[in-house]
Amino acid sequence: MIRIEPKNGYSKNIVIEFKTEEALIVFPMKIISTIIAVLSTEFAVNLLDLIQRFAIIIASLSFILTVINYFYRRKQDKIQAVIDQVSFFRKEIFIENERLVNSIRNKEKEYSFSRIRLDNPDIESIKEKFPEEVKKQYNLLKDYKTLPEQTAILNMLEEFSLRVVYSNTEKHEAMKSIKSAFIELVEVHALVLLTHREIISGNELFSATLKLYSFWKDEVDRTPAKERIQKLLKK
């Protein structure tokens, strides 16, 4: 029990009376419990705030790791795509073209294929700029009946080009190993390519091939193999 008593008429004394010994023990315990509760509430708030901050940090780290993992997997996927593309060119396209070359040279041992540069991929344009090469490619078609084989090679080149163009791997370092061969094949089969575009599909066929060709055509050495060998022997 708390009682307020006057003292000297001016100030007051606060007197706390305990009627039982039990009250004497319980009261301080209540005060201590109250203090602990207040402190516990403050501690709980601080602990909750700490947990929330920690959760934010963990979430941020998780997001960063997810982003890193995404770009790592994307890079790995791109590397795998390049490996597959180069492998497809070497094991499928190059071999198919070699079959055609061998079948012709079995009939004419010294036969040499002509190349037509496609700066302007249009039949009339190449006839005007490369009349001899156009005539030789036409005679190849006429004399050796190579249209099916050349068309098959061009279809494979288009598949390869689609893979490269739409996976954005045309600038990858590994492509340097096949870039010259790709350009040579397009130019060797240029008349058939343009004929298909003009006659069959209204200039839509082999669009990916021509797009990739435009990326690479100025980056290759067109010096004939015999000339390159002669230069090496002179050094």
C-alpha cells in the first residue's frame, strides 16, 4: 500500500507500507518483472530489426549470385553453341562439299572451281562483274549435273548460318578457323544460290547465309592456295 503523508506542511513523504511479508517480496519482483519486460520488448524490437537487415543482406547476396550464375551459364551455353557450330561445319558441310569436289575431279582431275564475290547478291550484277566466273559455274551445273548436291550444301550452309546469326556467335574467336572456308563455299556455289533466290522464293531463300557472308566477306584472305604456298616457299 502506498500512502502520501504531509511533512512540515510543505513537502510530502511517500510511505510504502507492506501489510504482509509476502507483499514485501512480491512488490520488488513485480518491479523487476516490469523492467525485464520493457527491456525484453526493446531487445525483441532490436533483434527483429537485426533479423530483417540480415534477411535483406541474404536476399541481396542471393540475387547477386543468381545474376552471376545466369551470366556464367549464358557464357557456357554460348561456348557450347560455338563448339557445336564449328563441329557441324567441319563434320557435315565440309565433308559434303568434299564429296562433290572429289566426284568432279574423278572425271576431270585438274578441275578448278571459280568463285564469285557477292558484294551485290543479284544475278544481273554478277553477270556484269564476273562474266567468266558465271559462265564456268553455269557449265559446272550443265556438264556435271550438280544442282542436287550444290543445293544440299547450300541448305546446310543456311542451317549453319541460322545457328550462328541467331546465337550471336559470329564474332567468337573460334569462328576464325572456319571463316575463310565458309566464304569460299558461298562464292563457289554463288550462281546456284542466287538462282534459287530469283526463281523459287522471291529473294528470301538463304537470307541467313547472305547475312553471315556480309559479316565475314571483308575479313578473309582470298589469295588462291597455290599462291599462298609459293609465298611460303620463297621465305
